[in-house]
Amino acid sequence: MSRPDLNLLVTLDVLLAEGSVAKAARRLKLSPSAMSRALARLRAATDDPLLVRAGRGLVPTPRAVELGAEVGRLVTEAEAMLRPAERLDLTRLNRSFTLRNSDGFVENFGPTLLARVAEEAPGVQLRFVPKPDKDSGPMREGAVDLETGVVGGSTGPEIRTQALFRDRFVGVARAGHPLSEGRITAARFAAGRHILISRRGLDRGPVDDALERAGLTRKVTTVVGGFAEALALARGSDLIATVPERYTGTLRAGLFTFTLPVKLAALTISLLWHPRLDADPAHRWLRGLVRDVCGGRSA
């Protein structure tokens, strides 16, 4: 059985309202002949004449009267469905959003973000989940609504991105560490015992490349998967960690932070989301809120 032409519902609704092929044609901006053909298709689809001549006008058949009670509602609901979304009422918004971030984001930006959400949309829940990798699969599948991080080669080509802020790497050691006294040279830095942060378990990173360009190497004592682990180890030992400065601000409280004596490229921390959420008013509001909290309104 062939699928019926749903456009005929609009035609039927107008024909029943006007009771005239000519008037219905003018209202729908069709020629009288095109409207007559549409009426013929309606008659064939319903197996009923629907409108029959009575003097100079047309009157509905019982079947048309029966359909008329429903067709107007269906057309109205369809039109409403295809209109742009109504203005977002944050005070009535009841929704949960899942945000995926590396450790440091919640500690630094979470309290302010939650306070803003509670103030503007008290019915919204934020669910923070860890970011073990840069795989875009969870965003494609709808498990993650919004993500922060550095855009990489494994980021899906369809993923939308927007820069939040620029960050730089800094060195971190415990308070009272030998590096906290005197000038920190590349040689002194390299001579220390280091923590390497690698979610993939690599034994080498950008710091090693920078030291190599200066003719130096460092000793990596341990490899960890995240910033919080690295800073916890640095806090309780003589190990040295290298972390993004702004992203780990709160995590570094009480530690000795210093400018690296070797040059590393700056980082751009971005927002990432799937394009199916691009025009969603609530998601757009949340993206704007995260930009505000992170201090990066620019696109």
C-alpha cells in the first residue's frame, strides 16, 4: 500500500472551511484546476466524494463532516510542530546535561557554573563525567551533551567547536622543593625527577621534545593518566609535574608553581558538542553559560 500524501490534509481542511474550490484555490495560492485535481486525489484516497454540488455551492458528505472534526486539529498540531521553538523559559526548564571534562575543570569552574545554573534554571541538573580519551563517540551517541578540552586529530569531523580560553604549561613542585630557590634553568629542571601525564600511557611528551632541542633529557619516574594524580604525587614528594596553568588553578593550591625554562606551545581549551544540539535553545544557553564562567565570550 502506497503512503498517502499528507499535504492533502491541508487541502481538505481548507476545502471544508471554504466550501468552494475557487476560494480554496485562492487561499492556498493554487490555480482552480490544480485545486480540482487535489480534490480528485482526496476523493480517491477516501473513496468518498467529500464535497458535492448543491445549487451554486458545495456541501460536505457525512464522511467529510466526520473527517472535518479531526483534520483541523491535525493540521494545527503539524503546523505547531514545524514552527521554530518557543522562547526558552529557564525558570521552567527541567533537564539534565552531561558534561565530559578532564580533571581540573570541575574543581576550577564547577562551583561558579553550578551557582549560575541554580540561579537561572533551578530545574537543571549538571552531570559531570571523566574524560578518559578524545573519542567523539559519546557525543555522537548522545551520552555526552557538552565537552571541554583540546581539539585533536581524533575529534570527529562533524563535531562543533568553540574556543574558550588560551592556557600555558607550567611546572609544579611541592612547597619548599629545591627548585623553589634560585633561578630555574633548563638544566636544573631536567635534573629533577618528573611525572609524565599521558592518558595513553606514553613514556614521552612535549616536555621531552623541548628538552631534547636544548640538548637535555629528563628522568620520568612515573606516568599517570590525569592532572589530579600528578599534582597529588608532586604535593607529597620531590617529583615535578608539568600541567596547564589555568585548567589546574584550584588543584595547585599550596604548591610551588613556576614558569618552564623551556618553550612549549600554548593550549586552546575549547567547547565541543554534536551538531544535532547546535540549535537547541537550552543547549545554546548552557554553552553561553560555560563561556561566561570560563571568561571566553569570543567565538
